[in-house]
Amino acid sequence: TTTYDIEATETKWQRVWEDLQPFRADDDSPREKRYALTMFPYPSGDLHMGHAEVFALHDVVARYWWQRGYEVLNPMGFDSFGLPAENAAIRNDEHPDTYTRANIARSIESCRKYAASFDWSRTFNTSDPEYYRWTQWLFLKFHERGLAYRKNSPVNWCPNDQTVLANEQVVGGVCDRCGAEVTKKELTQWYFKITDYAQELLDGLDELEATWPDRVVTAQRNWIGRSEGAHVTFTLHAADGERDIDVYTTRPDTLYGATFMVVAADAALAAEIVHPDRAQALGDYLVEVRKASDIDRLATDRPKTGVDLGITATNPVSGEEIPVWASDYVLADYGTGAIMAVPAHDQRDLDFARAMGLPVRRVIDTGDDNPEESGVATSGDGTYVNSGPLDGLTDKASGIRSIIERLETDGRGTGAVNFRLRDWLLSRQRYWGAPIPIIHCPVDGEVPVPDDQLPVTLPVLTGAELKPKGTSPLGGATDWVETTCPTCGGPATRDTDTMDTFVDSSWYMFRYCSPHDDTQAFDTDKVNAWMPCNLYVGGVEHAVLHLLYGRFFTKVLNDMGLVGFREPWSAQLNQGFVINQGKKMSKSLGNGVNLGDQLAAFGVDAVRLTLVFAGPPEDDIDWANMSPEGSLRFLQRAWRLSGDVTSEPGVDVTTGDVALRRTTARTVHDAAELVETYRFNVVVARVMELVNATRKAIDAGCGPADPAVREATEAVAILLSLVAPYTAEEMWERLGHEPTVARAGWPAVDGALLVEDTVTAVVQVKGKVKARLEVSPDISEADLEAAAMADAGVQRAIDGATVRKVVVRAPKLVNIVV
Ligand code: ANZ
């Protein structure tokens, strides 16, 4: 036969693997441990092309580690709580519980068929009470340490959809789903105090930089957004008396150029200090302000608006009285919610000054046009002017230092560091999540649910009861809400919010280390034995949220003594997207590619191989340009080799054809390095070359009985086991071995076969051969030139003359013109 029956082969090996369980991680194994983690999916449907890609890439590494002799933990579970799963269920008019369960069952079946090397004995779903019991327990641990707290804050509110919206969902003041005008609403929400760890989350990135993708590290740095500057105290003259107010500035050195102050219009401060005559104007303005998202508010190209608050403030260094305004371009929850405006050197301040007719004063002469006339604020270096004691200075750092010293001496300010990172709002007014395990008692206040009463199980709501309606649907479960206070025994109510799904996924990597432990969230010793994860593979869309939250959790758990490290994921790889015809796959474009159809047409191995061979893992894959047919043809070519080998297993390979043995050795040797540097596509290319070389050896060279042919074909089977597990098993069996090839071990390489042959390079001076050098065939031009110049015969021929030109053709020729 020239090919195997794909369907029968897949069924056959699935049974064998079910029997052998080759990928079950043993906690007590004496082997060195490796933890390969890939992001677990939201079970909002069956597996699709995106999963197929990431699982294929991830599997190369996990299977490689097994072959290299490590004990590998490669678990998989489902992020089944949360909005993505809930929304999909509602769209399908099903209960989230039954809907996610059905999807999970299908997905596990698909993963099995796809031959992903997951250890299914460790699987769990975040919506299982056995799991979320510990999510709640962790919440309470954070609460105990003051790291989970409630506060009142303004959030975006769509009156039509009756729901809270994220900032990103408010476009031009309207709800991006229904077009209704969005308002702000004050709600009491639960937060995690991630800001306590801002500096450490930033510092940790310095080390991760070497093993994490640049774009993730950069995105986290920007999100944390550290800046250095100063708090400067201005004296405010309000109608009811004087008061001090602080501004945060990164440019205290421009203090002499502050010609007005701006307070966030929606900060409590604005309403407190506004002159009574201006209160109405501020109130009217606020109605408009509440419609804009933070992103719109900070946009530099947005026309500036604001209200004069009718009062003044005193500049602490110049003593000058400057007007105080309110505007929406200053955010209430950043810095102190108030700024000193330096229009000459800050573009937004300049736009505001020009819109309101406020003065502009240049304090740094940068040689550019005066900002007042040009309308362009200057931020470069220059000479300080109009700045009292700073005048004449040219160095920004000393300008900043000198002003801060002066402010500190006068008690009117201090150097300060600021972070853009905000505390993590974790409560949701949605049904499908872990209930927040807090009881509200009129006598005792916020009371944690005692450990022995966990989990607080989600009440069963159905139909319209569980749909989002603005307040948490759990509020409708009266019997569930009404409870007794664990402290005083009096009547009390349960918190009705649920936790953000990102809470569930912030600690799942620990749970895999002891997934069925019903006495604790995770076993610290086991976690410390397996973790940190050696590799985390997943989508770049999680660059900030999930990856930052997981790092935060790890640091807190380390502070509690529950884990022995401060970063959970040592290395990370982000895969690209699978697209089609140059565009993201979507229903409306009708360019979706169905994974099931591809698997049925070409088989699992050909689809996996196509995805791995497509290019570097980080790049997008355009399925329209791929050829699963070509992959299938190659797999069949490889498979045919295994039928042609006529020598017996265990034959002495040292007597085999040396040329083929060299090719095999080089391929196996390079493949290891290529896998470790994530160049999986090159591994496939090299295996293809090895298959061709072996075929040539059989047909035209040493024949099918040569032990080198067996050695090469076995190497092909083992290397292919990383990418095309079914074909590899078939080959291994035909080669006379017992299953499974997945645990056969990495092929041994005889180092002597890696030693390069040399070639002879000819060195000419003035057209005459003056030396012959034995060099490596891959010598670089520079090395070959240096070797030629160092040769005594060559030097004698040059004889001190000026070398005019050296032509190098590595590895064969050097021509020296004097
Ligand atoms: C005066 C100044 C002069 C500023 C100058 C900049 C340039 P980072 O932390 O790097 O984003 N700012 C402070 N609080 C603000 C708020 N709540 N809303 C909007 N803007 C705010 O930048 C901090 C700078 O952003 C601060 O420095 C302040 O403007 C502004 F030539 O103060 B600066």
C-alpha cells in the first residue's frame, strides 16, 4: 500500500493511548520536572482553528520534553465561569451550566482526537464547586490581608441594556451595542489592591524580559505606567476660606510657567471649591462630562471644554495668583485629580489655554517658535527662562532636583512616584460566577463566610431570573440571600455580586499540581516541585489582564508563604492568529474555516503539521495559503520509508552509510536546539530533508537494508511524534517497535558524526596561488579573510604593500589585490 487509512488509524491509536496513558504526570517521579502550560479555553463552543494552532505548537514542546526524559506536567481544564461562557449560553437560550458542560464534553473529545498530550486525570472546570470553593477561600485570604476591599466609584452605565459597561464599550458617549447615551453611575464595588504591588510587578519584568515576548513586557510596563515627578501644594482661595491642594506633575521644573490650575470636573473637590456663582455652570457641564469615556477624555485631538470655578490659587514658588478651572481632560482618579497647567510645555494645557483665552508663559527656551504663537507646546531640552533661580540652567534633571529641594524645604511639596495602574475591580452584577463569600450584617458589617461554610454555592436560577438586569441576578434568590450572621447569629444578607472570571484564572496553574485535593486550594510542596511553569503558551490578547493578575496572585501567595516563588511563568510564547484570505475569520465575511471539516478531509496529523510548518509560531497563519494536501503527501512519504526498511530493530548502526548517518545526526542535533528556540517550522523543514535524503539512500545509494536507513527512519518517526503523532506511531510499529513512540526517547547522536568535514580554500595574491587552507564549509567571509591574512606565505607575498582590495568567496577562495 502507498498510504494508511486515516480514520481507522486515528481510532486505533486513541485506544492504545487510552490504555498506556503515556502523558500522566507522576508527582513522585525521580525525573527532572517540566511544567508546560497552555491557556485554558472558555467553553463557549467546540474547539476551533485557533485552538488547533495553539495546541499543536504547545504540544511540540510538551512532547519534546517527554522525549528528552523529563517528567512533564501538561494539564488542561476549562475557564467555565464568566461572561464569555454566560453570553454564549444566553445567545443559545440555554442555561450556562448545561451549556458549558456540553461544550466541555465535546472539547475534551476533540482534544483527544487531536492527540494533544494533555494529562486528563488533572482536569477541572472553574465553575465546579470543588474549584470555586477555593477561589472564594483565596478571596477571603486577600480580604483578611486588606487586599480585597469595597469602595464607591463611578462606572459607565447603559440605561437601555441595564448594565455596566467597560470604558472600551463606550464610543463617542453612546453604548456601542444599542446606541443609547451612556451615563455614569456610582456603585459600591469590590476591588483587589493590586496597586500595592505596582512597583514589584514592574521590577519583575526586568528578568522576564529575556524569556517573555517583547510586546507582552512592553504592554505590561505601559499598563503599570510608572512616572516620577512631584506633588506640589497650592493654596486655594475658595469662597469659604483657604485650603491646600496637591497636584501631581512630572515636570515640577516648569512650575514658574503654571498659569492656571485645572481640577477634574467630576472629582468631589470641584464641587467643594467652586464659587457659589459658578456652581450652576459646573452642574450643567458635569451632565456632559459623564457621557465621555476616559479614553475620549484623554484624547489630545479632542476640543477642550471646561468651566471657570471663579476662584484662585497661589503658586508656591512665585507667589502668583492663578485662576482655577474644571475640565474633563483631567481625570478624577489619576494623580491627585488636579493639575498645574503649563500651557507653553504641555499640549493639552496649551489647547485649553487657547480655547479659554488663558495666559501662556514660556519657561524653557528650546529654540523653537514661541508656543503662544505657534500653538505647539515645546517639550524638548533648553534654557530655563522666567523661572527665578532656575534661569540660565540648561539641564532638566538639575532643574527638577532644584525645585523639589526648594519645595521640600518650604514644606510645599515632595518628590513623588505615580502609577497609572488602578485597583482591580473584581465584582460583577452577573449570574455566572463565584459568589463573593461575604455576609452583610446590620450589626457586624462585612463578615467573611467561615471556611467550613465554603463553598457559598451559586443558587440555581433559570430563564429570565438569571439574565443581566443591572443589579446582580443573585439578589432575586431571596432564600439564598437571607441568612444569619456568622458572628452574632442575627439576620443578615449575602453579598449578591459574583467574581470576575479573571479571578478564577489567576490561580488555576497552582490547582493543577494537586487538582483533587479537597482539604486545600493547592498543595504547597507539589506546587513548589512543579512550578514556576517552564513555558506558558497562549494568546497575546492576554498580555495585560490575565498575565498581570496571575503575577499579582503569585506575589500575594508568596507573601502568605503558600508558594515558594514570585513569578508563576518563567517563559512565554504567544502564537499568531489563524486567518483566511488575509482577514480574520468571521461569520459576516463568511470566511470561517471549520476545524472538523479540515480534520475529516486531511486527518489530524496533516492539519497539525500544516499549522506547525506554516512559519514562526508568533506569525499569523493565512489558511488560504496553506496546503494540508501537501502536508498529507509528505506524511505518506515519511510513512512509506518505514515499510521499506528491511533491517531488524537493534541492528548495529555504526556499520551504516556514513553520509546518511551524518545527515541524521545533524538533523537530530539541530532539532533539539530549534525546538528550544521555538523554531518549530524549521524542525519540520529539516525532517522533510531527512526523509528525502533517506529515500535517495534507499533508491540510489546504499539500499533498504543499510542500518543507516533504519537509523534515519527511526529518527524521522521520533521527530514526527512531536507534530504528527498518528503517523509516527504507525511508522514505529512498522519498524518493529512496541508503542508508544511518544515515549521512545530522543535519538542518540554520535558526536563524531557532527564533526564537520573541511574544504580547501585557495588564497591568491596578485593572481597567484600563495596558500591552501583547510576550513569549515560554513566559515564566514570575515573568518576566511582573517585566516588568509594570518598565513605566513600570504604575508610574504604581500610584502608590506598596501592591500587595495580583498575579494572573498567563502569557503573556497580569497583574492588579494595589492
Ligand atoms: C505639569 C506639566 C508640565 C506636565 C509639562 C507635563 C508636562 P504621566 O504620569 O506621565 O502620565 N496630569 C497629572 N494628573 C493628571 C490627571 N489626573 N489627569 C490628566 N492629566 C494629569 O503624566 C503626568 C502629567 O500628566 C503631569 O505632569 C500632569 O501634567 C498631567 F510641561 O504637570 B504635568
